[in-house]
Amino acid sequence: MGRFGEASPVLMKLLLLLHAVVAVALAGAATHNGLLGLRGLKEELTPSRLDALYPRAVFWLYLGAVVLGSFLYPTFRVEVRAAYLDEALPLGSRLFELKEHLVALGLGALVIQRTLATRPQRTAAEDLLFHLGRVFVMFVVVYSGLVGLFLVSVRSV
Amino acid sequence: MSPVGRLLAGWVALGVSYTLIIVLDLPRPRYLPELGRFSLSAGPGVVAMGWYGAVLVAGTAGFLAWWAAGRVSMPRLGRAEERRVILGAFFFLLGAVLGLAWFELGGP
């Protein structure tokens, strides 16, 4: 019987592929959403359909990427990080840990931008928090995407 | 408290509790190496529990703060004050990000 949390390599590869597909879609949606947020911080935007569409897409894609990543995490943590990265490329391990921390903090911003996106008439305070949440999520997603890509190019599950 | 205040309270509570859990090294105690070895031999699932647990605890703290803030009544702030509070909380959380980056990239 395998150790707790061990999974077949084929299943891990499939999960990694799915994680990457979701992450690519998330990167697109979060970047558009975050850029709209940046514009919203500078000037008053006329409400558009995208104001509700992007935050909703980002919310579900982010959660999907987190759930898929959580299934990959145990194998990555032991088979890749402990077995290879900690010795061969410690910076990779540290960048990965920071990615996980940012993803956790980003969950708060994710809920905020999703909640405030559905408000028909946002106050000035709600508008400010909404745009800050979008920008924060974009920052997290872009950083996570780049680190994920870098690590997979070194060694993957 | 207003919806903005409740959301901010939840996000700040999540950020503070998560940062404390990580900086205090609770998920992977560096000062108890035998626990690390036990974790590795016990299997990937056990090792991963540290991070799952940190997210779960911080998420619960965030939810509880959001819920509790809904039961607190506060005087309505002016527009400029609201802006200051929101930006203050946001930069406080960015400080937590920098603290985590320091901890992982250049800290102890």
C-alpha cells in the first residue's frame, strides 16, 4: 500500500495539464480584470458588462486552479521540492513557497472583487476596494503563473 | 459595519493570521527537525497538511472577522476617511506580502 497522499504519475501529469489549462485561462481573465481595475483607480469608468463578467470568470478559474493545485501539492512538495529543488535550486523552492502565500492572501481579494462586482450601484468606497481587489488578484496570478512556468521548466510532478 | 468594512475586516484577518502562521513556522517547524523527517516518511499527504491547515485556519479567521464585523455598529465615516481606511488596510496587506517575501527569500 502506498504512503498517504501518493498518487500515480500518470494521474499527476493529467492533473498538471488541467491545472495549466485553467491557469492560462485565469491569466487572461485576471489580466484583463486587473487592467480594468488599474484604469478604475485612475478615472471613473462607465459601467460595462465586462465589469461583472471578468470578476466572475476570475473567481471560478482562480478557485479551480487552487483546487487542482491542492491535489498536485503533496506530490510536488515531496517528489519535486524535497527530492530535488531544495538541494539543486533552493531559490526555486523559496519562490514556490512565496507563490503559495500570495495565492492564500489573494483569496481575500478574490472574494472582495467577486462580491462587489455584483452590486448595481457601488459607492466610492466600494468602487475603490473593488478595483484594488482586482489589481491584487492580477498581481498574484501573474506572479504565480511565471513561477509555475519556471518551476515546470526545471522539474515537474 | 458597512459591507466595505466587513470585507476589509475579513481580508485583513485572513492576511494577518496567515502571515503569523507562516512567519511563526507553524506548518513546518524548522526547530523540530525530527518532525520534518517523520512527515516526509509518513507520505506526501501528511507533509501537505501544513499548508492546507494554514489556509483553512486563515480562511476561517477571515470568515469569522467578516461575520463579527456585521454585528458591530460604527459611525458612518466621511468619504475621505473611508478612502484612508481602505488604502491603509491595502498597504498593510502589501506589508504582509513583503514580510512573507522577506521570510522566504532572505529571512531566517
